[in-house]
Amino acid sequence: MEKSMDLWSGIRKLQLLVLVTCVLLLVSTHVLVNAAGYESPLYIIKQDGKYGYGDADGHVVIPPVYLQAKRFSEGVAAVQIQQGFWGMINTKGEIVGTLRNVDEVREFSEGLAVVRQGARYGYIDKKQLVIPFKYDEAEDFSEGLAVVAKRDGNTIMERLNNIKYGYIDPNGTEVIECQFRSAGNFKEGLAPVSSEATDFRWGYIDKEGHYVIEAKYFTAREFSDGLAPVTITLGQSGFIDHQGSVVIPPQYSWTYSFSEGLARVDVEGKYGFIDKNGNMVIKPIFTYADDFRDGLARIYDKSPGFGEDDYKYKDVGFGYIDKHGNVRRQITK
């Protein structure tokens, strides 16, 4: 306890030395309501290899003193104080909980957050571990269920090739058996899944594990705004509705779920945004782009590395656009 207090005291001293200007690097992370009732997003910021948070006006709100920082969700954000030691902070930068001997903490969703210890995953609430480290993969809770995976086999290759996905509830009960080769989150009551039994084609199941949209797609993503992006023929992606009817014909190289009324689409290697009628609202001129969040979308000068956390991309420049395609912040390294 004494060492923890000394560590935190040191952090607080470092915070006082941080300059009040930092470059905002990443997307909006949380909505902070000020005294006047206006909402202003917090962004992850980076300075001298450390991470903190700033507001939309470029002011430092929580000084960059952490090894890692995650987006705010449900009023808290996970920050790495030192190796194996994470804290949960509120929007004032106050530590509201700590975790030791963990290697990763993700964002909170529906009151729980994924945590990793070595190669195993579990879940915490905002105080403690509530679902043990027993899964080989785990995703955020969505609509009361979370995707988890179990591997089987005696050798590394056997375990890599023998992984099954299913769904658990907040009590850790496996409500849909780990049986799928791939699985996505539940959105609007449906989840995309694929399995050997469907020749690895994707379809959609309900919360009882029954297929409600036939498994016939090469790829499929979660529903949003009543539509889901699917690859109907190789290299041709479009959108379907809850009945599986094609609403926006397959004409894009790649499609993503709608966010704030717009969806990312890849047109021959360039990214733009369409509306629910399939109109190209923002022309595909960007090398890469993220979904809209709090009215802004992050754009890149080159594609980020696959599987890397968004605040750790190497040598990638970031900028932001609004829903009209206007550049709100130029790309900076």
C-alpha cells in the first residue's frame, strides 16, 4: 500500500509539470458535460511517449503520464500506470479502481470490461474481477451477451486451428455453446456467425442460437440502423436488412457498419462514406478512415497495422473530418 501511495504521489507530481498544449491524436472518446450543459468530447493525447486526455478545444484535461490509455466508456477509462498495474480513472483524472498482475484492460461496455492475464481473458466490473481468466479470446458485452472463445488441442498448431466461439451472459454462463468458427457481437437482436457446418459462410443468429438469416455470405458484420454490411460475391459488398433482403446493392470492395447515420466504404482502396440510401456523402479519397463518433471521423495518411491498438500505430498520420467531409484537423504525425 505504501509503495502504491508513493507511486501515485510521483504521478501527481509529474502531472503538474506537463505542458498545457498537446497535439490531439485520436478520436473522440467520451462525452463530458460542463456546467452550461454542453457536451465536449475527450480525446486521447500523446506527449513524450506518454498518454493522457484533452478536450475538443485542445486543452489538456488529464495530463499525459500513463504508459497506455483507453477511450472513456461509461464514465471511466483504463490507464496503464506501470507494467502489470492498471487504474480506472474518471473524467477528472481521479483513480477509482486499480488492477494488478494484468496485461491488458479494455473499454467498459454494459458495466463490464475485458481484461487479459497472459493468454487468458476474463471480465471486471469497476471494482474487481467478476468472470475468471478462462477464455482464449473475449469481446465486449453487447445487448447482454459477449463473444468468447475456447481453444482445444495438445500442441500449439492444434490449438491455433481448433478454436470455437460462443456467447456468455454477465454471470459468465455460456448461453450459446462455443460452436462457431467466427462470431460477431449482437446488435439489434442478431449476431453474425460462421462455422464449418455452413462451409464457413456467414449468417445471422438470434439470442437462442438459431439462424434467422441464412449462412450464405463470404463476410458479414453487425447490424446498425437496420442494415448490415455483407460480402455477397467476392470483392462485392453491400447491405441487407433484418429479413436478409439486399437494400444497398453489392458494389463496394469492402463495407462497414453504419455509425451516426453514415457507413464507411472501400472503393478500390480509397475510403468514403455513404448514407442509408446508398448515396456517396463523402467521396472515397482517403487512404483509410474510422467510423464517425461524436460527429468526427479519424482519417489516415496510410493504413494502420492490422491488430494494433489505435493509439500505438507506428508512423501513421491522423486527421479528422466532419459529416460534410470538411477537414477539421489536418493530418499530423
